[in-house]
Amino acid sequence: MPQNKSIKNWALDDKPREKMLNKGATALSDAELIGILLGTGSVNKSAIDLGREIMTIAENNLHKLSKFNLKQLQQIKGIGLAKAVTLIAAMELGRRRQTSDILDRKKFGSSKEAAQFLIPLMQDFETEKFCVLYLNHANRLISYEFISQGSLSATIVDIKVILRNALHHLSSKLILGHNHPSGNPKASQSDIQLTNKVKQAAKLMDIELLDHIIVAENKYTSLKDESLIQ
């Protein structure tokens, strides 16, 4: 790999854009792909050098990189707001791609299928967030909405908001979802209590609560599977 800091002085086969055009995107390293996203480097570093530094800081782990926020990215010398926003946008597109197949199907027949939708949607959040899947009578997804955001260990959920949205969407069934940034998907006592409060309130409106999925990185707990929904 060339040591010259200016990419324009590199051999054609080493330039990331030309390399992608000639050999395809799979031929590029993570650092090279990041370099293409960044577009330009800094005074003393090429875009690829910056890409390598970013990957080193993320321990060469794209999953860890996807958890970086704007502030963390901008702490890397040479990464300003525009570059940080570009990287976060790319990671978000990756997340959405993971859910696109399920969105196309839009039907949930098991806790595993609900988790497969919620994990890529929620696994990278650094604070707790609460999501509700609104389904019709055939378990097909009408809409999903994030209704609250909390701290590292808790989030406040307004049951009235959940039910108001359900009525707005003419939803017959609900699946709740939230994340545990701690990495432990085990349901807390407050998680269990909230779930059963939502179930009882929804029942008054002839709306069925199917499950509550807790996401922690790539793991999950289903309160239904654990027989924690009364």
C-alpha cells in the first residue's frame, strides 16, 4: 500500500474509487470503503488513512463503529461534522437494509420473527428506547413507532400514547420492544409490570398484546416465551 498521503498520486489499482470500479466493492477493505464515504482526508492524512484510524479506534469492528455518535466521531482528528454525519447516515442505511426483508413481508408469526425485526433496529442505541409494532388482525405490520427515549438503564413509557397510536392506526394487535444497553436482555420487574399494565389497558379496547421483546446487542428475551405475560 502506498505511503504517499495524497491519493491522487497513488497507482490506479490502489485508488479506492478506481479499485471499486475495476474489481467491485467486495475487493475493498473497510478502511477503503470508509475513505470513499469521507471523500477527502485532512492536512496530514489521506481519506484512507482516516478510514484506518477510525477502524482502529473501533477495534476493527463495524458493529462497534455503528454505535459511535456524532460527538465521538468528531473527537477523531480530521473528522468534522460533515464527515461524521456521512458515516452515521451510512450506518443507518445498513441498519435499515437488515429490516427491509421483514418490512416487505410485514407479518410476525413468532417471537423470533419479531426479534429479527427489532434487533437491527435497536441493538446499537446507547440509551434505552421503546418501540411499538402496530399490527392488524392477521399479524401484519401496519406501522412501528419509537415512543420514548430514556437513560442508560430506564425509559419512561406513557401507556396512553401507545393506545392512542393504536387507535390511530386501527391496530388490532401490539408487540412491544425496547433495548437494554447493558447487554443483558433479561426482563426486569419493572419491564414485567409495564408489559402487563399495557396488556390490561389494551384489552379494554379489544386490542391484543402479543409480546414484549427486549433487545441487548444481538440477543433478545421474549416475555411471552418466558411466560411473563399474565
